Amino acid sequence: MALRVTPGMMHMQLTRNLTRNLNQMSELQNQVTTGRKINKASDDPVGITYALRYRSELASNEQYQKNVNSALSWLDFNDTVLSQATDVLKRAKELAVQGSNGTNPQVALDNIRDEMQQLKNQLLDVGNSKLNGKFVFNGQKFDEMPYDATKPGFDAKAVDTDDAQVNYTVGVGVTLPVNLSGNQAFGDPGDADNAFAVLDRVITALGAGEQRDVAGELDNIESRLDKLLNARSEIGARVNRVELMQNRLKDLEINLTDLQSKTEDAEFEKLLIDSKINENIYQASLSVGAKVITPSLVDFLR
């Protein structure tokens, strides 16, 4: 028995086809306007999981890069202030050599002592250096001034700075310390080569005209200079490590961005062609449908 095709069936089939073509055209146009082939989870359930993962990893990578930049700023600043401290002690050594000369009159020694006192004050300023409002030589107590001369009974050579590490997370499971304590830089209380203790002894000896005592401190000044140079070398090694991490994070960002683009971004050339083809199909469907569904009851009554 042959199936009778009624006008109603033709109308329903035409409507379904037109609706399908219209939906396809709308979806393609949406991809063209957004530039993405995944605009909702149903577009590609598997692809959306990868896309979300890439976005999460890119966000983490961005934060790691910010941490790396902050770590580099801290390390560079540390190197700068250690360089300043080195210059102060080099000048102190020059003055100590002058002051150890037995031919100097007391007036000359007093002048050297006055300059030595200014060097000590400068070294205290270096010890209280701040970066972004944080004291860099007081460990995790960076909101407290390590060498606060306003405290009652203050004695720079007896100050015990906080030695806790300031760490930055620069990768998955990778943390790097970026700070040095004041005691690491200038010496622990009781150390013979504690920079402030050495300067105090030199200042006292100069005031008393004891050139031999001044000469006896030259080795201690040299010892502290060597330790400052070692500290700067350590800072330099950390800078190299952080810069390697910085390059690695930049490469990872490029790779993740490329993977995200391949997963989410639409291929414009293909998309524009498909969109135009679908538009032509829809227009053809409308044209053919208008011709096929033209006859009506009025046509049979003529």
C-alpha cells in the first residue's frame, strides 16, 4: 500500500528542514562573531574539559610569572644594597689604613674618626633598606626596622635580626628564598668581624690615638668584605635560577596558549566558507519550499 503524502506532511517536513538549516546557520554565525568553536559545553563536551584545564594552567602560570618578577626585584635590590655596604667597608678600610699610620697627628685621627662615624651611620641606613615598604634585612619581620637607633640602649653590633626565609613560589612545588638577614650581611652579635663592632672599635682607637689597634682591625674589615662578596655571589646564583624559571614559564605560556587556541578558536577561513554555503542552502530551501507549497484550496476551486 502506497503511503499518501498530504500537504500537511509536506509542510511539517519543510518546516523541520528549514528550522534545522536555520539553526546550523545561526550556530556558524555565532562562531564567526565570537571567534570560538566552543561557546557552550554542549558544543564539544570533551573539548570543553581541555579548554578549562588550559585556562586554569594559564592562570597559574600568570601568577607564577608575577612571583618571579617580584623575586627578581627583591634579589636585584639585595644586590644593590650589598654593593652599597661593600663600598662603605672599602672606604672604611682605606681610612683605617690611613689611621694606622703612626705619623698622623691626633687632629688627623680625629678627622678620620669623624668620617668613620659617618660611614657607620651610612651602614645603618643600608641595614634599614626598604623595598615596597618592607625591610629587606629582617627576615619575615619585614614590617619592623632591624636597626632602630631610637630604641633605648640601642647597640647595632648586638642586634639579632630575624633569620626566617622569605620564599616565593615560582613553579609547581618550586619555592626560592630571596632574602638575606642583617646578621648574614653584617655579622652576628659577638663575631669579631661584625661590621658595626669593627667600626666601633676603630672609632674608639682613633679617638684614643691607638694606631696599632686601628691596624689590628684591618683583617676583620677584610674578612667582612669577603663575606659580603660571598653573599653577593649567592644572590647572583639565585638571580640566575629565577631567570631560568622566568624563561621556562614564558615558554610554557606560549605552549599552553597554542593548545588553548587549537581547542577553542575557530578556523575563520573554513568557518566563513561553511557559513556562506549554509546561508545559500537556507535561501534555496526557502525558494524551493515556496514553490512546492504554493497550491492551496483556493487553487482547486478555480
